[in-house]
Amino acid sequence: MSQTRDGLGGRYGETRSLWYNSSQPDLREEKVMPSQVRLYISAGPDQDPARELLGRSLAEFPINVGWVIKRTPDVDSVAECHLFVLLFGPDIVAPVGLELWWARRTEKPIIGCYFDGLHTPAGQVFLQENADLNWTRCADLPALRRAVMTHLSRFLLAHAERYGVSLVEAERLRAFVASLDKTAPAPAPPKATGAGGGGVILAPGKDEPAGARLVQDEA
């Protein structure tokens, strides 16, 4: 048995699947399913608290989208991502530089964030050589969360059709971005719960249409 679910999408990698709707037993229709957001988070081990915070924030995102999250050191996944997030601390560590090179080579949208503070000579050179990334300077973890969530929200608004963002959800996203601009008290550093690792966050009702099942071809 092989599923008739293949990457026949266009520029944005939409997946075309043949679905059979149980409420209409005699009708088979082809639907273009919204893409999951394939996110790559590139960061050294010193940024584990930042990854943990972002992982939790994505799980609590205000609208219903699916996320596929990859992270350092999974260089091969960079070419498959839709959006590349670089978290930079005081120094450049392998393979972050290689991951960024691949993101540039494959023309991925890049969100670059770095923290205030001293940087090593190598770290300073890295920032200077990549000054064109339009870095976001973050004072602390709450500032990082605000910056990344704002970038992700604007990315989804710019590609609403690709990711199945409805008009109501778009308004909710705009309100969310506006709320992020307000100063909030800094939360305590997150305890490690595994939220900073790679994984998949499903979007119920979007990853598969309600009342439908995937039609399979017999080999």
C-alpha cells in the first residue's frame, strides 16, 4: 500500500493529497492542504534556555498552525525549512556557521537575534561578516521571545494562503503582535522540559480536514 500523498506543490511546497470525505461517500475531491511551517532553529549549546522558551511559545501560539521544528546540529534539514532562526550568544560555535551558510545558499528567510553583552573576537567577526542579516538585538529572554514571535507572526501574515491562515486568525495575529509591543514583566528562566528540542506541533483541523480519511493506492 502506498499513500497518494506526494510533494506536487508549487513554489511554496504545498502538499497535494487525495481525500475521501466520509460525509459524501460517492465523491472524491482533490484539496490543497495548508503547509506546516518548517522552522529551523540554529544555536549553540549556550542558547538552550532560549530554545526552551521559544519551544514553549510556539506550542502556545495564538492561531492554529502546524510547526515542524528542526534544530542544531541537523544541517541537512536546513535546505528543507521555510524559515531559519539564528540565536547568537557571545561566540560562534560549530556547526552554526555552516547552517547559516546553507540557509543563505538556499535563500531562506533568516531571523537573526543576538544578545547584549561581550562577544569573543571570533563572535565579533561573525557579526561583522553577517551584518547584512539585519540582526535584532535582545537584552534578555523576554525581548528575544517578543522579537521572534513578532517575526513569525509577520511571516504568517505575509504567507497566509500558504499556511491556511483565515481572516479571523490574521486579525488575531495582528492583535498578538500589538500586544507584544507592550512591556511585560520578565519571566523566570524556563526549566528544561524538552520544549527546546526538535519536533512537530500539529494543528488540529488543518493537518487533515475534519471528517476525512486519506485515500491509499494499492501497490
